[in-house]
Amino acid sequence: MPEIFNSAAQPSSSDTQIQPVVAVSAASSEKESKKKLSRHVDEYSLVMRQATPSSSSLKAYTAKPTDTFFDSQQRDEVVLLLLRQHPVTQVKWVFIGIILALVPFLLSFVGFLEFLPLRFQFVATLGWYLLVFGYSLEAFLNWFYNVYIITDERVIDVDFHSLLFKNVSYAKIDNIEDISATTSGALGSIFDYGTVRIQTAGAVTEFDFEHVPHPSRVTAFLNELLLEEEQENLDGRAN
């Protein structure tokens, strides 16, 4: 499962009273450092300046997420934007799950299982709901863990395939060559979601952020990051 967290890890206990204090102090110092770097983005990004930091872990568009990190994150790297597919794109599996959950009521109404003893009817109904729960849980996890991350250094695409397999692709900001946004269909226009396509000069030549909210806003922010990266290179501030 992709290791994307939304709360800082607590230090482990120790036999002495000194080590936990040091661990908390180090974690606090790193957290403060990342807060400063996160505030720095407001100086060059109008998109981030207008955004409010959020600690929610269920949003499809989270600007300046607080206490959020991922397994390959570098020490001074700050998550600036966390994206998932727009919730309206998930209506299909939610609707199917609701219909499937109502099937036992429909069958009992027409007396479809009356020829079975009550205990077998109960087992059959329980088994059906377990299948519906499994289907809904898998669909939710696919939405929740398939994320697109933009940091001050990289763009990252996490593809969640199952509890045992994921694929993580990333490219540095200064390797981005072209950015485009596409909104298609009536729903995309009404709910403001679409696909952001990023062309890079890295090992992965193309990133598709599919069905994400506010594609034009995401594109504008990536362009701001590119301009800032170029300015850092001119000023000699690049790492």
C-alpha cells in the first residue's frame, strides 16, 4: 500500500527519558522548517497565496496540506499540492454499491429465498453483503491511494494497483518541458475537472493527472513553479 500519511509519526518509547525528548525536538524542528518552506511558496505563487492550508485527508484537491508526507520524500521537500480524481468520477461505483446492497431486500420482497431454511438465508445474505463491502472497499482504496503530488522539487504520480503493488513515477520540476490541461464533456465543465498532461525530459516522458479538480489552476501553479525554478538557477539558489 502506498505510504502516504496525514499525521506526524509519534516517537517510539525508550528506557530513558532523554531520547524521546530529543526525538520530539528533532521532529518539531523539521516540521517548523517545512512550514517556513511552505510559506515561501506564497511569495511567488498567486495560486498558493489564495489557498488555505488543509489537514483533510479525503479531499481531491488539497493545497498546502499540513502534516502530509510520503515514503520517498526528501528531507527538505515540501508537499504543496495533493490531487486525486474528482469525487464526481466515483459516483458510478457508489451507485453500483447502493444497488447491490438493496438486492437482498428485493429478493426477500419477491420471496426468492423462501425455499431455504432461515439460517441458510442469513448466511447467503451475509455472504452477499461481504462481497458488496469488498467491492466498495477496493473501489474506495483505488481512489484514495491513486494520488498526484506536486512538491517544491518534483511532480509525483502514485498508481495504486492493489494492497501488494504500487507504481511511483516522478520527475524534477526543472525537467518539465510542456504542460497542458484538457476539460472534456458536460460534467467536466460543470464540476471543473479534467486532465493535466505534463511532458518531461526525464525517464518518464509524460505524466497524466487524470480527472483532477481545477485543471487550469493546477497548470497555472506548475507554470509558477517552473518560473521560480528558472529564477533560482539564474540567482544561483538552486540545490
